Amino acid sequence: MTHRELVLAALEHHATETVPYHIELTAQAGERLIAHTGDPQAAEKLPTCLHYTQYWGWPTELPDRPEHYLDEFGVIWNRSGADKDIGVIDNPLIEDLEERSYVFPKANIARLRRDIEHMLAAKDDKFVFMGFGFCMFERAWSLMGMENVLISMLTCPDELEQLFDDICDYFLKLVHIALEYDIDGIYFGDDWGQQQGLIMGPELWRKFIKSRMARLYAPVKKAGKYVMQHSCGDCSEIFTDLIEIGLDCYQTFQPEIYDLAKMKALYGDKLAFWGGISTQQALPSMTPDQVKQEVRRVMEILRPNGGLIVAPAHAIPFDVPPENILAMADVFLNQ
């Protein structure tokens, strides 16, 4: 089977001899792997069945402020600290939601199309999809700060609903453009969870987030494509909601948070899981042999009847030894 066929089988909950797999690195982990192997292409050579590109505003480094990046929405991301991949916001653009003057930018559609076409030109035999990150809650807090978004859910809900509608409308146009192309699905990135439960709780998530995600999922499902959702943290309280509005695959699937066997039993016939390999505990601290044992353990739990894309639960961080990355890759390739 091709890489794409393996993923399609997993998403359709069909068992395959080989479980589809994916590895993604942060920039710092990639640098460590290159230094370890002496191969400048080491990161690109890691095994994967997936091929995608992601839009979340195309942050571009400011020439007069090293390690500070300006995105398409006007947000400045400060990457001078430990986080070199995303950073923290430097300039909330909406200080008073009830007196909002912020206007959403005109999207660079030509660049979006170039990105998609470049992605498709290099897809090989892989499952290919377009990703849209920071697409709802994260975009709101990037514009006004997380604390202010959470407070506004209680103090000025009508104005916050309008902001979420504006965000949804913005991304909905981009989703429709992506669906003009021969892709397999759309991936949405939006962190809602923490180690225990949702950041805003399930009721407020249902009030502010659910209907907007349903609007974003709907054209993907209508086009016969797959919907994939990234959220860090514990989202188990809303798995039934996500299934209801059309989710096919949930990522990340963190073993520190979820009882893997329980989640498989409860939702494994309706929801595929992408992840399962711990980036918080297993990959940073185990020996290579222990990593191999852990990868096999996770696959044994989650592989019955398909529904698994085995992968690190998140892009591999800087503290994971390169030897452990290679050990995991060896298990993926030699199932």
C-alpha cells in the first residue's frame, strides 16, 4: 500500500499490516538531529505518510528586531525566549473589545495558492492536506491576549461572539480556496485543552467555539474530504461534540492525559487518533530501547480496526535526544 492508502485506511477504520506514521520536529530538534547525524537533510528524511503545509499568518522576521516576527494579522511574535517556533505575542491589538477598531487584513490569496501548489508538486505518494492554524480561540487570544478572551466570555459575550464570527468568516474563505485543489483533507489547529480539561470549560467552548468550527468543517465534509483537528491538552469532554460536527481525526493524542485504551474503546469506531507517543515524558527521558518498546506498546493498544496515525503527540521539542528520534523512526519503518 502507498503512504496515502495507509492513511485513508486508518481514517476509514480499516486494519492494515503497517500503521501509518508521521514525525515532525521543532526547529531546535531539527538542528540537534542534523548535528548528531552530520546530514543536513536528516529531518527531511524522517519517515512520514503525511504531506502538508500550514497557514497561520506567515510570520516574517522584523529586520530591526531580531527574533521578532510580524504576521499577516499585525501580531508580533517574540521568539527571543525558549520557544523558537511560535513565540509569545508582543503587542495585543485589541485592548477594548467593546470599542474594537481592529479590521481584519485582506488575505494574500495569491500566496496561499502558491503554497498549496508547491505542496501538491512535492506530495509523492503521501496523504496531502492543507492546515489552518490559530484559527479560532488562538487567533482571538493572539489579537487580544488569552486572559482578556476568557474574561470577555463572561463580561462582553456579544462582542466576543462577533469577533469569533469575523475570525470564522476570514478562515472560511481560505478553506473554500484550499478545497478547489486535489487535496485529501483540511487540518485545523486551535489549542483548547490543558492537562486536565478545557481552558474555558465545555459549556463556554460550546457557546463560542463549537458552531464556528462546525461552519469550518461543513464545506470540507461536503467536498468529501477529511477533517483533522489539532488541540493540545485534554479535550475528552467534547469528543462527542467534535464527532457530531464532522471530525474524522483528532491530534494530538497525549498519553499523559488520555487513557489510550479507554479512549479507543469509547471513540475508536468514530474517531481516528493521530499521535500517542509522549513528547512530555517518554521521548525526552527514555533510552532508545525503551522508546522502541513504548512505540510498540502504543501501537498495540491503538491499532485494532485501524484509526491510528502513530506519531509523537506534538512536534518533537529540543529536549528529545536525536537517538530517540531515530529509534522511533526505526520502529515505524520496521513494523
